[in-house]
Amino acid sequence: MKNRYLVQILLPLRDNAGVPFALARLAAIRQRLADEFGGVTAFTRVQAGGIWSPDGAAASTDDIVVVEVMLEDLSEAWWRDFRRGLETELRQAEIVVRALQILTL
């Protein structure tokens, strides 16, 4: 048994104006992660949808896919930089990147 981290990226399928991203752009993000960490899992067959109301404003919605990377060591600085780069590249106010400590059996 070994402690590891599971990093999940909630990757939006559209920009803030509602324009869908090209599949090649999302594939390139997955490939960057595979190249950096040796593997990636992307749940692309079924998209998830979210609804939120920031500061009491009208509800916003977003369709996402979840991309996961399993790691033995977690560099928080690397992931913060990666998230900021994605936010710029995909024209998003915020992209959720979360890390969960897991125990592989």
C-alpha cells in the first residue's frame, strides 16, 4: 500500500462567452499532462454540469470534463502555475484543480 495524490482538473468545455473549445485544444492539454507525469485519465464520454451563483448573482452554468493524474509527490507550486496558465489559455476566471491524498491498495 502506498500513499499517493490524485489531482483532478475540472476542465470547461466552453469559454466564458459560451464558445466551445476545439477538441484539439483539450487533447493538447491532456497530452501535456501525459508527457509531464507519464499518464493521464480524461473522463470525456460523459460531461458533468455545474450551477453556481457567485455573490448572489444570477446562476451560471458550465459543462466540464474531469481530467485526473496520479502522483507520488505533489508540487503545489507547479500545479498553481499550471492552473493559472489554463485560466489564461481558456479565458476562465477560475479553473478548479484539486488534489486528494489517496491510498492505493
